[in-house]
Amino acid sequence: MTDNQKRRQPVMMDVAKLAGVSHQTVSRVLRDSPHVRESTRERVLAAINQLNYRPNSMAKALVTGRSRTLGVVSFDTVLFGPASTLFGIERAAHDEGYAVSISSLRSLNRETVLAAIEQLRDQGVDGVAVIAPLQDSVDTLGDLKADFAVVAVAVEAGQDASIPVVAVDHQAGAISATRHLLDLGHKTVWHLAGPRDWKESDERIKGWQAQLESAGATVPALFRGDWTPRSGYELGERILQIPDLTAVFVANDQMALGLLRKLHEAGRKVPHDLSVVGFDDIPESAYFTPPLTTVRQDFAELGRRCLHTLLRRIEGEPVPPQAVVAPELVVRDSTAAPQK
Amino acid sequence: MTDNQKRRQPVMMDVAKLAGVSHQTVSRVLRDSPHVRESTRERVLAAINQLNYRPNSMAKALVTGRSRTLGVVSFDTVLFGPASTLFGIERAAHDEGYAVSISSLRSLNRETVLAAIEQLRDQGVDGVAVIAPLQDSVDTLGDLKADFAVVAVAVEAGQDASIPVVAVDHQAGAISATRHLLDLGHKTVWHLAGPRDWKESDERIKGWQAQLESAGATVPALFRGDWTPRSGYELGERILQIPDLTAVFVANDQMALGLLRKLHEAGRKVPHDLSVVGFDDIPESAYFTPPLTTVRQDFAELGRRCLHTLLRRIEGEPVPPQAVVAPELVVRDSTAAPQK
DNA sequence: TTTTCTATTGTGAACGTTAACATTTGGTGT
DNA sequence: ACACCAAATGTTAACGTTCACAATAGAAAA
């Protein structure tokens, strides 16, 4: 308002002039270099304050080659797992002073995942976390050039393991769910699985099978759903036909909800006639009819692990090829001992 | 691998040399300037391909002052509304060639919102969309300097309207929900509201009240929840005490779920004894017991509107102070005519 | 005092683009 | 052939930092 003809944002040089030092000294203060006298530091800090100077992160990024920004490839969905993972990563990143850019895909496949990573990279991110639950997308990541830091939030590494993977141990979750049912006295446990191309589905199936086999129970045929309540509801129709069926492990809570609905309509009492276990522990699960026994995943921890792995890759430090977060069984009212 | 001693990323100059032109011509090709001969353009394009050259967005941003990145301030939650809004914006932004950086707050208040905006700004975004459902945060935005493009996804503009607002018309949604119940023959409609400091809560209350009054129905006292199923469940206890209560409009689907659960436990049949309407249409709603009548919001459209408003602000064009997206009533099985 | 350090500060050149202006080219009209 | 104009291309200087040195100061050692 006074006599400054140009109203542009102040830059480092402006601060330097006001403080009576060189721009380099200002830069040193900003990055707390040890070689600055206390009195000068204060003078510079005062000037920064007075001008309300904000460093230009683009210029900094240009010269350092680091943007302190991370990319996350996710997809266009509010599915509980992926969304929670995204927030978990974002939170951990912010705590470490990193910004997060997202790219949410409408469809997940080789091309879209690769394109998203490239785009994020062009945009200047230092590294990318890919929330890639699909079998296909995990394989895709193997093709990636090793000159860029990428971490997958998935289930298990591809064959080559060129990309580190951070994951929830779905298999362990499925095992504890199945064991819980078996311990209750059920002869065997049926399974409503997730869609075919999802790694998550496969791992949950594996855990379920493994536990059944190690308990000497027969392994029944499984049913395929697609994560939606609708598919759980429709599969419920077929569940109802099966005689002697007393326990079902469902691959996620939403499908379990659909199943519960169908059973209710058919007059089957849960858990009296039949026990149901879900997976995810979405916030609604505790209020289903009946409250659902399910497997909870720790997304905050997952995000933290993912982030730290990514940061190490960015720094070029060696990283363990795989980090695993253990899920936890939450017992509520949808499971009970079978009727004699 | 051959004789290139330096393995750095190719830059514009490398392309220029290979194509036998100046870097400026390469720049012109990249920005499809009209003043390039077709044959040179092809030569340059070929060189770009051969070297697999990718423009450095930081350098570009530094000189243009535009990063083609937008910021979104949201919060650390997978609450359906905010999460969907975020994805809606992200999707629209990507379609326009903008990247999006997110900043998810753990708590929403004056300081955190302002800090997040500043941080995003320092990070170099061209503009910010704030998903600010809290009364407080909307007011906060009024204090913002006008020299930076900010759009709020909220309910209504603050007093000064210095910040454009894009919103779902919650009031209209509440009106249609209430009217639906009244049309069914209910004498009046009770309301389980959202938390006190949320704009959304207020607007839904207003709509409910307005519709009741215009229909000449008495306006009962309202109950306060906090969006969680738990609060709906607990409020259900009090709902049960009220004689002659036949219809409830609940401020969101999760609370409605909790209420449904409580009613079920108490042996009250929905919709036979009592009708319930929710708000949001979360994917689970159709499979509640019973399937929930609710109000659906169009988040994709919301995101699009928000984005376009933001882009206009960035370009310095005038923008309407308020844009509104109409919600839609979805009738399912939780509502019926009252018992005589 | 003079020398020799070391802590502090300054200088100039990157970083990889775009903007502004200057120059060359090739085609027209005379 | 000449001047002239527009189209096509090139040159130089930003943008706002950090980096690699160079230079200066002040203090300790001789």
C-alpha cells in the first residue's frame, strides 16, 4: 500500500535484502544449516516474518529433484478397505511432512495402473503407493522400471518381487475366522468368496481351506460374490438349499449383510440356525441384525508401514520385500454353537 | 548403454539437438503452438519418442506460476458423504487434466482448516476445494484472503459470501423425505438429527421443520445423534418411549441402521409399527432389515460443479456464489402407511 | 604482531521450462 | 530482380531455489 510498486509475493532475495544478508544465508536459515550465527538467524527469521515470506516449493523441487510429494493410486470407490488404506497412507505421509497426490482409477487393469503411475511420476512425485488388490495389477507392477520408487499395497509379491509389498495378512484373518467357527463345534464351514481376479479373494480362500484341512474337515465348494451386498443376498438363495449347512464365512461385511438379509427373509435365525462371519469390520457391522462377528484390519498401521517402506525406497535404502499387518477377529452375535 | 556417459533424464535441449531445432521449437510443439511447420513437428515428435522424453512439470510450474494441481481439504474419515465428495472432485479434476493433492484433517476447526489450506498453497496448488461441513469451518473461510482460489463444498455461504459454495440441497432432501412420510398418512414425523455443529444437520432440520409446518403438522422435539450407528441405536431407546410415534426421519443412513437394530431388538416391526427414512443412500442401505427408504445425493455431479467453479475462480472469471445439486428420494421398504 | 585456522558469509552457476523479442526463411507483388 | 511480409525458427533472459565454491571475518596459536 505504501511505496512498493510491485505487489508480487516476496522471494528469498527480498528477505535477504531486508535482513542485510545474502539469499544464500536466508536459504541456510530455512534449512537450518549449522553454519549460521545465532544473531543473523534471528534477523533473518524476523525479516521472513515481517514480509510473510513463503518459500516456493516448485523452485526448490526443481533444483533438488525432490518434491516431498507422494502419489497414491487407488480406485474410484468408497469401498471400505481401499478408502481406509488411502486415508491411512495420507495420514502417515502428512506426519512425515509429505504431501499426497491421488489418482483414482475407474477401472483397474494393466494399462490404467501403469498410466496412473506414469502420470503421477510426470507430475513430479517422489514415489508412488499402489493400492492394487487385483491379481492383474500386481503382476503389472513387476514390469515397472526399477528407477522409480513404487510400493504396492497388496497381498503378496509377484514372482520377481521387484516391487516391495505391504499387506494385511488376509490368509491369517481367514484362518482365525474359520477356526472360530470350527471351535464353536461346526462340522465344516462354507465360504462366500470375493470376485475371481482379486488377490484378497484368493488369500481368504486359501486361509479358509487351509484351516479346514488342518482340522480334518471337508472343504465344501465355494460361492463367488463381487463384494456387494446384492451378491451376498443372491448367493443366500443357494445357501438356503444346502442341507446341514450351519456356518458360513463371508469374504466381506457387505456381502455378509446381503446374506443376513436373505436369511432373515427366509426365516432362518442367525446365529441360532446358522452362524455367519464377515471380513473388514466396517463401522456398520456392529449394528447389523444380528451384530456381525468379523475380522478387523488395522489400516492406520498398514498406511504407516506402507509409507515407511516407500520412504526407504526413495532414499535408496534396502527394504524388506514384504511387510505384513495382522488382522484381528472381532466376535459379536452372529456366531454360536450349532444346533444339535 | 552405448556411449552416453550421463544417464540422466533427457531434457528439452536433448530433444532439440536430436531433432536439429532449438529448444524453443520443441516447447512450441509440446504446447501445440500454431507456428510450427508440419514437417518439423513430426521430426520433434519423433525425437521425443526416441528419447522417451517427459517434460519436467516443476520447471514448467516454476515459470508459468501454474502447477495444474488442485488441493482438497477433507477429513480423516470414510464417512460416506465426505469420501464420495472427494472422489467426485478427483474424478472431475482428472478429466480436466488437473492433479489433486489431498489434506485430510483429524479434527475440523478454524486452525486446522486454515493451516491445511496454507500448506496446500505453499505446496503450489492452483486452488483448493474445502469439504467443510462444519458450521465453524464455513465461517473460517470468510477470513481467507481473496488472492487465492478457494471453493467450499458446504451448505450455504457465510455472511460475506467471499467464497463460492457448492452444495447439495440438504433442505430439499429433508423436505422430500418428510413429505413422503406425511403423504403416507402419518400425523407427524420425528427427527433424529446429526451433531450440533454440522451445517448438514441444521439444513436437514430446517427442511424437516419447514415441511411439517407447511403441512400443518406439529413439530416434535428433535433428538441429537452423531452420525454413528451407535448413536442411532441409543436414541432408539428414547424413541421407543414415545407413544403414538409412527414415523422417523433420520439424518443419515448409519444412524438409521442403529435405530433399526434397536427397534428390531424391541420387537417393533418396521414399517408396520413405524416408518423410517434415512439420508445418503449408502451402498448398504438397500440390504438393511428392512431395505431403507432414503435420500440419495449425486456426488459425481457435486464434484463436477465444485471443480468447474474452482477452475473459474482460478481463471479469475466471475462465479455464481452458490451452486446447488438436488438430491433424490429413494423409496424402499422401511416406510408404509401408519396402522389405524 | 603475524600466521593459521575455522566459522560464517557471499558469489555465480545450475535446475528445465516459458516469455519476449530477434532473426531467418520463403513466397508475393511489382 | 527487388522489396516486403508473414510464417517459422532461434536467442536470451527470466522463474526462485540450492549447490559448489570463493571470500571474509574473528579467534586462537605462534
